[in-house]
Amino acid sequence: MAWFHRHKGLTPYLLLAPGLAWLAAFFVVPLGFLAYQSLQSGTFDFGFSFTWELYNYWDAISRYRDHLVRSFVYAGLATVIALVVSYPLAYWIAFRGGRWKNFFLLLIIAPFFVTYLIRTLAWQTILADEGTVVGVLRDLHILEPDGRLLATSTAVVAGITYNFLPFMALPLYVALEQIDPRLIEAAQDLYASRAKAFLRVTLPLSLPGVFAGTLLTFIPAAGDFINAQLLGTPNQHMIGNVIQSKFLELIDYPEAAALSFVLMAFILVGVFAYSRALGSERLTG
Amino acid sequence: MSVAAQTAPLPRRRAGVLAFLRAHALTAYAILAFVYLLLPIAVAIAFSFNSPKGRFNYTWQGFTLDNWRHWDAVAGLRDSIVLSIQVAAISSVVATALGTLIALALVRYRFGGRGSTNFLIFLPMSTPEIVLGASLLALFLNLQFATGFTTIVISHIMFNISYVVVTVKARLVGFDRHLEEAAMDLGANEWTTFRKVTLPLIAPGILAALFLAFALSVDDFVITYFNAGSETTFPLFVWGAARVGAPPQVNVIGTAIFVLALTAMTANILLQTRRARQLKGAA
């Protein structure tokens, strides 16, 4: 009987084994190799060797401080703008979508059906100097007569915002959709103004969606290099551009690996601080 | 502009007028947001019909069907599409198999280490792609394993597993265990129960996961870029072409992918709606 129980208990582990083994071999172990690589010294021509070269990290942070700061500023801006654009949209679909909810959700994820690079190239076309948008903004004197959108920080942030917006909108929708409208009615029956009912009932109940959405937007945005490459200039390059070029063009593997870990570390610290802040706010608010 | 900003407190007797304004302000805002979401798609599709003068497909020059008729006229494009489809086919099938097994274990069994398993599944999805790509490259470099077709497939299976687990799990959570117990009570053994009861019930979830994995694989650029060696998938082809001016044929393929994916999604939604209605009718 004891054997039988032990045998039966094995089933979940047998189901897990192949998939988790794959993740261990090609996700966990590679991170170890990345760490190993980041502590090597040498050059491509003479070969790299493991020397506990912690200096790589110091060098990475001090030389690419601007890129790091820019990555987090751009990602932060994109996350805030995506939240401001998505919240009313998700709210509208959740509470006014009616029978067409699924159709509207399909419209939200429609950008994902166009290859990432192609939709970023489409932004290149939209923001181009000869394009309509720049023309109109110049006519309205919002832009200088020789002002540009393409190859500016604005274009890069706009691209990042657009590309990761569905990651914000979907969790917001899921959170808002779960709210029982009777709770809002109850608040209004108890003489809460619409604004107050929103601030005291809807908004707090949607915070899990805000939390998930901001993380899902911020994390990939901070590591992105495609938007800076296609919509910006080297002046807009982010840490992802540096990692990419050091790995694949300059063949400076140790420094590139160190930069990857620095990026990860900053993201982890940011996520931790953010979840603490939002968590405590939810308790007191 | 947030919802709260549109609804500054006003005297209650004007609530009717306010509600009207508010409803329409919000709707107008939603329409604008949809325009923003769909505009680049419209541009990408429109420029597949453009006949550019030089090699830059940036400004509208005139309508033509030539790009569609001669979609194959650009050297290397066809090969990149074939490679993308091969990679997506293999990686989505393997990832769906591995991920479905994990999802089954997570939803149907209590066992030690569930928390850490969930965490391990969640981690790749919350790691920037560039770190995933870079770490795999570090692995292959240090083991002196040449990057190419095999390493692309390996990496795609890796990042797809988590998405499959999440998708299938979502379907399994609402699953009625009593149906399986009923089958067992009627004398079916575990394997028959799984084949005749469990599998048909979770099949739509598995199919959705397979589609998702296929789509993610076809679209992936960053991880592939690090581990492709000299191979060129479709996104890598677009990247290379963008440096010298992407030909309109790139937009043709992009449009075709968009239409295919949209059709598959719409069919899926319609099927699910019908299924839900049937289940409601049966209850």
C-alpha cells in the first residue's frame, strides 16, 4: 500500500519532468553561463578566460550609465502613457462593450498579428519627415518648420508605447471586467458621486490589473532595442542596443553579459520596490 | 486624461446631462484609442499596394498589385518564410506537448514543489527577451555549439513552454473533475478516461496554445537574432532589409500573416461562442 501511494505520487513529477528539464537546460543553465561569461576577461582574438573579472560590472555601469538611465526613463514614460491610453479603453470595453466585447478585444490584440518589425516600420512611415503627421504639426506650429518626429526621443517612446500597449490593456480589461457593477451602484445609492464611486470602488478593485499591466509593459520595454534602432538615432539608443551590438557586432562578450545582468538587476529592484509600494497603498487606501 | 478627470464632481441635479456627456466622451476616447491601435496596421497593409520609385517604401507613390503578384521577386524572402514556418511548426508542437503535461500536473495534482514550479514557469515570461537571447548565446558559445537551425528551434521551444502552460491551465481550471470520476466509476481505466473524457474537453485549450506558440515563434525577433547563426527567419529578413530600405513585398507577407492570424482568431471566437451556447442549451 505504501508503495502504491508513493508510485501514485510520482505521476505529477513524470508529467512535469520533460518540460521543466527543457526550461532548466535552456533557461536556468544559460543564465549561469551568462554569469560565467560576465566574469571573463580577454578579447575575441586572444580568447576569453574566466578570471572573476568583477571590473566588467563597474565598467558596464560607469560607461553606459546614460543608456541605462535612458532605458528606464523611456520604459517608464511608455508605461505611464500606455496606462493612460488603455485604462479608459479597457473600462469602456468592460462596461459598455455589451455583446461586442470579444470583437473589441480582438481589435486590441490586432497589432500583435502584424510582425513586430513591420508595425515598427509602419511607424517610421507615419512619423516620416514627408508624412502627414509632421506636415500637420508644422502647419499648426506645434513643430518648428524644420522640426522632425522621426529620429527623436518622442518617436522612440511612441513606438515602445504602441508595441507594448496590448500588454497593458488586456490585464486592465480582465480586472475591470470582473468588477460587479452592483458594487458601483451600491456606492452611488449611498450618495457617492460618480467620481467618488470610481475612486473608492472601481479604481481600487482594478489595481491588480494596473499592477500586472505595468509590469508586463515595463519589463519588455526596458530591454527593447528595436524601437530605438528603427525610430531613433544613436542618441536615443538604450541599454538593449549596447548589449546587442556588443554581443553580435563588437564581440565583447564579457561586457555584454555583465550589462545583461545589470539590466536584470535594475529591473528586479524596480519591480520589488514597485510591488511593495502598490501593496502597501492597497492596504492603507 | 483619465476617467476621473472627465467626471469632476458637479451638483447632483445635473447628473443626467453629465452622464450623457460622460458616456459620449468615453466612447469618443475609445474610438480614438482604436484608431491609434489600428492606424499602423492600415499603413502596413496600404504600403503593400504601393509602387515606390526608389528603394525606399516610405511615401505613397501610387496603387499597384505588382507587389502581390511578384511577392517572390526579392532574393531570400521565400527562404526566410519557409524557415520561419519550419521553426514554428516544430517548436509549437514540441512546446505544446511539454507545456500541456506541465499544465495537467499543476491543475490536477497536489504535490511538493508546486509553488516553485509555477515560479519557474513565470520567470521566462518576465525576463526581457534580450536577456533570454543573450544567455542562450552564452551557453552555445561556451559549449562551442554552432548556432543555426537547431539553436533557433531550441530557443523557441524554451520561450513558448510558459505561454502554453498558462493558456492550457486557464482552460483546465474550469474543468469539472466529476466527469472523469464518472468515467472511472463506469469502469474506464485512467488512460481511457484521459483519452475519451479529459482530452476532448481540454482540446480547445491545447489548440489555442498551439496557435499562440506558432504565432509567437513566427513573430520572434530578439531571441532568434542572438541564436540564428547564419540562418535568416522572416523577422530577421525584415531587419536586414530595413537597413537598406525594406521592399513592399515585406508588407505583402506581413499583410498575409495578419489576415491569416485574424481569420484563425475570429474562427476561434465564433467556435467558442457556439460551444458556450450549446453547453448552455444542454444544461
